Amino acid sequence: MAAVLLVAGTPAPSGGGDTGQRVDIGGGRSLYLHCSGSGSPTVVLLSGPHEASDPWSLTDTAPPVPKAPAVFPGVAAFTRVCTYDRPGTIRYTQPPTLSTRSTPVRGTRALPAMVQDLDRLLTAARVPGPYLLVGHSFGGMLALRYA
């Protein structure tokens, strides 16, 4: 499942450039946010169920697929793009590990709570709208619920 949705957001100053940072979303929690590029709309990439933000910056091509930039740097070439690590997601390290860039959360999380995290993150980080939400797999459900 994939979803692409355009959502109005609160316009805010956009510093542009490449930033990776932990953003305080309240309640003693922070989420890792990585943004790059400049322009509008801001593309927000939402990963699958177990994946941190890493896959958006990786390429795994073999002939006959031409070598091309990964999604994240490819989109950053023409507009602002952001992705983030949800708690409990897996980083593409060797060996793969749980992301420690976002504050862990105990137990199973409901979809509304995950969408609330996204809203708090975009607000706290002052990520400018409108947003073009691009969801891979489970990220598509997050995008639809957020919209």
C-alpha cells in the first residue's frame, strides 16, 4: 500500500539545508527528524511498519534499473523533504538495530497516537506546509489518517 496526499499545513520559515535532529514533542519525548532541500510543498516520507527513516536514503539497484539517487536526496533536489524515526523502528545498520534516535515507547501503539506524534513533530519543528505525504506500506495508513 502506498499513499500520496497533499495536506495544508501552517506556513513557517524554512531554513532549507540539510538537518538531522531530535525534536522535543512534549511529554518527555523526542523524535528524530531529518529534512533537506528547500521549496514547497514539503514532502513528508512515512516509512513502513518496522522501518526507521533509513530506507528513503538507500538505493538497491541492479541492471536493467538505472543507477539513480535514492528517494530522499532525489526529492531534496527540487523541494523540501522530511522523514523521521517512529519509536520502535529498525535502523539499517550492521547488524540492524532498533532506532535510539527517538524516545522509546512501551507496549503496542494505536494508529491515532502515531498520527498525533507526527502532528506534534511537524508543529514543534516548525516544518512549513503544505505537506505532500508519501507513505510506504503502513506509512500509507499514517498518511491517510493524518490527512
